[in-house]
Amino acid sequence: MKYLIFLLLFTQFIHCFGVAQQHSTSHISIKEFNVLPENTPAENTSNLQKAIDWASTYGAALYIDPTDQPYSLNSGLVLKQNVSLIGVHGPTPRGTKHPTKNMPVGSVFKIEDAASAFITVESATQIRGIQFWYGNQELDDPQKVIKYPPTIQTSKTSSTQGVTLSNLTFYGEYMAMDFTASREFICELILIEHCYGYPLSGEFIKIDYCYDIPRFLHTHVNPAIMRKIGLRFSKAVIDNVVANKTFAYSINHTDNAQLIDVFTFGTWGGIHLGDESYGQLTNFNLDCVAVGIFKQGNNTKNRNWMIAQGSIIANAGATVEETHPIIIEGEGHTAFTNVEAFSGGNGALTNVGKSIDFMLVRGEKKLTISLIGSRMRNYESADPITIQNPFAVIQAVACVDKDENLFNKILGDD
């Protein structure tokens, strides 16, 4: 009898241990926590937060089942440590009814309010394969655009390390990802890859105080994204995005940042490299912008950027005079290899069709610039490089100017 009792208790222990282990390692459907397409936003928000709280204890992943109706939610969620939100980033499963027109299908969160950031991420978290849809966003009248808080933001009350955001699509957002941390609560080890959207503020990714290698990989900002679900922003709305004079990508207070294969269209600025940043920018296309790259620097030791294999179409300034493919100021070195700039008209937004120059160099401290194999055209000034810094030293080798003449010069080395 004692043996049978012991065997029964041991069997129950093994079963409970197996269940706990399964819950801690498997994807658990959010439907098990009563997060359902037919629920109200308040119900789903409360239930999803409860699911996250539970998953944080086990280090579990929550699976967002694909459906033909989105999960309506309010803002203010907190993705606590050790939790992953995983979706399919694709269409509804075979056998479901035809989706409603003008609505994304799959693993879709529909954000219903503008009270706060939709989701705040803590350390060791992941969001993958999810679509974020602001179904109430204005498409035609720029005066009616809803200025939603960021869709995803870093924690403002604790340092955040180890966040992966992958295969995400944003529809109708005002700002997608805000990782502007502080000196007190930094963010590090942030990986953002394969993300798509069109922020109506003009800001897709901002990151600040991330000293351990932030990475933006294969990201795409384009108003045509909305066409996927049969919607399209008006020309007036796109013009309003440009009028904000913001940058699609901004990075500061970073060490050795990596930006690879980044694209933007129809934002005033492409990429802002802040005065306390350095790293590498490669394989990029900045289309229909007023300023493609704005690089700053506040010392000569390590405020250096290596920029290669990219093109800039600078044509979207309100005037030709404010339209520059590249602006360099401050201190440090900037190395350009095989970077070209050209301009022309585009019917998707109001534009001047050309730039004033290829590069504007300004400031009052010594900086250095090297250019190799860069092609420069469709600029209005006599010379491709405008120098407003008497201490700048620039060397161009094997470059080509607007008249298709070789441009090999050393400037400022007197």
C-alpha cells in the first residue's frame, strides 16, 4: 500500500512538473487567457496584461493566433521581463471567411485609443510577427491626423537590455518605435529588424542612450505600405509628414551602432546621427527627403561614421536652399564610399525636384570627410560641396559631379 501511495504521488509530481515545464517553454495562445477578437478593447487589454504577468514568471511566449478580425486593445500594456509575443505576420489560415475590406488580417492588434504608448518593453523581451493597426487614423485630411503616442517604447522606469523587434508591420501609426532612454535608465542590446510602416510624425525609430550596439536591419518606411490593405494616404497627408521636419531614423548616445539596409520615402529627414554616436551605415536608400543624412559629432576620438553603398533622392524641401542630400557638422570623421545622390520629381508629394548641393559642411571646429566613388547630380550650386566651416578638411577621390566630370579634390587642407 505504501508503495502504491508513493507511486501515485510520484506520478502526480511528474505530471505537474511536465505541465509547468511545458508552460514555461511553449507558445501559449492568448485565447487561453480570453483575449478574443469579439471582446471589447478593455477586456482584451486587461486579459492580455494578465497573460503577460503570468508569462513573465515562466519565461513563456504568448502566441497571437491569426484571425480574420483583429484583437482590439487599448494602450498602456507593459511587456514584462522574459516574455515574448509571437505572431505569424501573414494572412488568415485557410478555411476562414473572407476578411473585411480595408483591414489587415493575421496576427493583428487594433489600437483603439491614444492615451499612452501602446506597449512598453522591459528587458529580455521579444515581439515578432505582429501587425499593429490604427484603424481610426485619418487618411486624407492632415488637420485630422491623430497624434498617437509610440506604438512600442522602452521602459522609462528601469534600464532595458535585450529587446528583439522582428517582422512587425505598422498601419496608421504616428510614431512606431521610441527607444529614447535616459542616462539614468539606459537601453542596450536592441535589435530591430524587418519592420515596415509609415509614421505620420515622420519618426519610425528613435534611439538614445544605447551604448551597447543598437542595430536597425532591413527596415522599410513607405506610405505605399498602406496599399496592402486597400488604403492610401493622400498627398496632403504625406506633405504634412514632411512639414514636421523630423527624421525617419534617429540615433544618439550610442557606441558602434549598426544600420544596414534601411529605407525611407516621403519624410523630411532620412537619418540623424547625433553628436554622441558612431558606427556604420550601409546599403540604404533615402527617397524623396529634404535632408538624407545629418551627421554630427562632439569630439575627434570616436564620433566617426563609416557610410557606404547607398543612394539619396533629396527633393522634398520647401525650398531648394534647404534641400541637401548630406549635412555634416561638429567634429569627428565621416567616410563615404559609393554613396550617390540624385533628384527629380515625384507625384506622391510636393517637391522641388532637385537639391541645392550634394553636401553641406558647417560648424566652427575641425572635422574631416573622405569621399570615394560618390556620384553627385541634380544639384543647383556650381560646386557639389558647400563649405561653411573654415576648419573642415575634405578629400574626394574618383567621384563624379553633376556634369559627369571626375571630381578629385582636396578642400580645406591649407
